[in-house]
Amino acid sequence: MDAASGEGRADGAVIDCLVTRHPHLPRDRMGHRLNDAGRWLITGAVARLYGLTVTGRDLARDEHRRWSLPAYGLTASVAHCAEYSTVAFSTGPQVGVDLQDHRDRPAAMQWLGDLLGRPAGEPATMRDFAECEALIKASHIRKETFAGVRLPAWQPGWRPTNTGYLVRSADLGRGLHLALATDAAAPVRWWWQDRPAAPATRTDALTLEPAA
């Protein structure tokens, strides 16, 4: 299959992406809001998707602050926005994930549009914002070194950037955009939980909109 379109890899690597709806921001079993929600979300998601019982001590971060579970050969990334979280795991390539909603951020969108080399006065979109954040999480690139990064025109599946990394994104509905980034294309398996205690359900078309 065509690696640029992101529909397959010869080595069998795969990316699992779980989206969960939370009634509130992540909290521990005693109801206290978590200061380190990322670790809690990753350990919960790896249990749901792979049946693995892990703790925060099993997680590692490299010099670029990228998450991994070394004992299981997984790289990981996490984001949460409004009442939703997403966790992505990869069995091979690096992975970054982000969620963004449609808050009014004209100054930030104009700044990002300028940084991405958009025509004068053209702001970035929320999709751009999510893809940039996912790219930062997957790569060595930081906000301070982001100048010169260019995102290709949107189309379904993976799209190569000029950084050696690829991005893809989807409009989930309800004002949310989800983006993934990786250093090597791999097929994505989408998973959904309508609440943290529910089973993770595999879905081919991830959307938060109700069926017609």
C-alpha cells in the first residue's frame, strides 16, 4: 500500500487512537482533580485497549518529552480538551496526538498563520493548530523552533510535511478537531468510549455526531 497516504506499512506497525468522553476533567477515584492527568489517561487507555495493568512508573519520557511504555514496545501521546480526551499508542513509529476546540483565538490563529507561511493576513485554522500541536508532540520540534514548518493541503489520510514527519486530522463534530503525527505512516485503528468506565468500541469512522 501507499505509505504517503498512510494506509499501510510493511513491518505491520499500527497506531491505536482512543477518544473518551469524560463527564468532568480527569479525576482520581477519590474525586480529586489530577495534577498529572496525562499519566492517568495513558495507563487507563492501555488497560482498555491491550488489557495491560501498568502504573505511572512504567511510563518513560525521552529528551523531547515523548511518552513511551518501553517494556511493551509502545510509544504514546495524550491530549484532553473540553469533556474529551484522546490517547494514541504506536507499536513502531513515534506518535503525537492533539484535540482542539473552536474557541475564539484570533491573535493565536493569526500568529500561527504567519509562522506557517500563509498569505499575508490569512489566519491558521483550528485544524492547523491541532496538527501543529500533534507534530510537536511526535517530534524533536518545539514551539521555539517551529518557524519554517509547512503543512500540506488537507486530504484524508497521512500527509508528509517538510520536517520528515507526517500528519493527519479529522473533524469529530461538536467543534472538535483531532490530529495525529508520526515519523512513519501506519494504519490507524479508532476507538471510542462514551464514558471512562465503558468498554472501548472499535469504529471505522470516528465522529461525535449522532447518527442520522
